[in-house]
Amino acid sequence: MWQNQPIREVAVSDDSSAVLALKNAWAGVVATSDEVRDLAPSVQALSDDTPLTDLDLERYHRATLAQAIAVMALRGLIEQLRHRREAAAAG
């Protein structure tokens, strides 16, 4: 039972979980950014007179939405970790 463990060991475990969550969230942002970056050449190559019906707007939407969600999740996690750090420093 975790209650029998010294507090320091529990804190280390909590910190390890937080770092793992940060690494995973960061990887999600990088992966979704890569997807947006991969689309960049084809978007930049579009002729200015390309009809809207020829654009893959669904794909662009999926890629940018995934990136936005990943970024906001990472931002929220970082805010939570900052609050945890401040609470731990306060004692």
C-alpha cells in the first residue's frame, strides 16, 4: 500500500509521472507539427487561381486541428505542473 512508503518516494514517483506526461505531450505536439509541415510544400505550390473545390480542406482541417489540440493539451499540462511546483515550494 502506498501509504506505507516514505513521502519522498511518493514525490519522486509523482515527479516521474509528471515528466513522462510532459515528454508524451511534447511528442504529440512535435508529431502533429510534422504533419502540418509535411503539408506545407503542397499548400505553397497551389496556384493562386486554384478553385476551392480542388483543395483538400478536410485534410488541412484535420492536421491543423490535431496540432491545435496537442498544443493546448501541452499548454494545460505545463500550467498544471507550474502550479504543482509552486505548491511544493510553498510547502
